[in-house]
Amino acid sequence: MKHVIELSDDIGSEEAWLKARLPLEGLERRLAMVDPGLRILDIEPVGFPYLLFLYRWESRRWGTLRQELMSCLVDRCQGVSTTLEGVEFGDPLASATLPAPELETPPLERKARQHVMQVRRHRLKRRSAAELELARAQNIRKPLWRIHARHGQHGELDLLIDAINGGYYVM
């Protein structure tokens, strides 16, 4: 059963966690899909800081006024943004390292607003659009797995595996 909650009204110190779909038990199998030659030496859970913004606006379709919503997730260390649907929250990863956010909230909110406006314009195929309203914002932690591994040909490597979609990054 999905557990979807509404975002809090304030950006406070309380942080929600996105639901990890790749559990600790599934890491060895995921790593084998990346490269069968990798052997896990150490695993470190990480909760990466993000801001989640929910925007709303009104649009008229076939004579009916509708309220539309779009969420935007912004990385609090590099400022990278992405829109998303169906935000699912879960439990924090046990003993996770929690990197401190490096970027302030106001520029990230502007970045999220610009991102949502661009996506909305692209989807609607129009230049003008109704006024965007920031409905809610929340501090979020995205679950990641930092893997220290050994490879027969390349030696020791560090990988970061996304616990939501299984994507990986060689560090």
C-alpha cells in the first residue's frame, strides 16, 4: 500500500524521507547488474538533502476552470532540479550519513519555479501561462547507498546507488 502524505506548510527543520525502493538486501544483485566483477567491501547509507516544492495554478480547458499541481525536487548541494509525480514517503535509512545542505532556500525556490514554468509551457505548448503559486515546501532526504567495492581489473571503487530508482554514479 502506498503511503502518500501532503507536504508541510513551512520549510522547517523536520525532514521527510523519500521511500527507498532498493533495500539493503537488493544491493548485491543491483551491483551485479552494473558489473558482475564488483565485490562489496563496505556499504554506507546516505540521506541526501533536497527541497520539495509543490506549485499550483489554474487553467481553463473546454470551458472549465481546473486547478493543476506540479512538484519539483531541488538538490540542496548542487541546485539540480527535476519535476516529479506521485511523491512517496518512507522511513529513514538506519545510521545514514546526512550531508549538510550547501545552498540557501530562496535561490532554490526560484530555480524550482523556473523549472516548473518551463515544463508547464512545454506541456501546454503555449507561451503565456497563468500565475504560479507556491502551495507548499518541505525539506526532504533522498536515500542513497554509498558502496565501496573492489573490481578485478579496476581495483577499489566508490559508487553511489540511488535507493529509489537504482541509478548509479561512479565517484
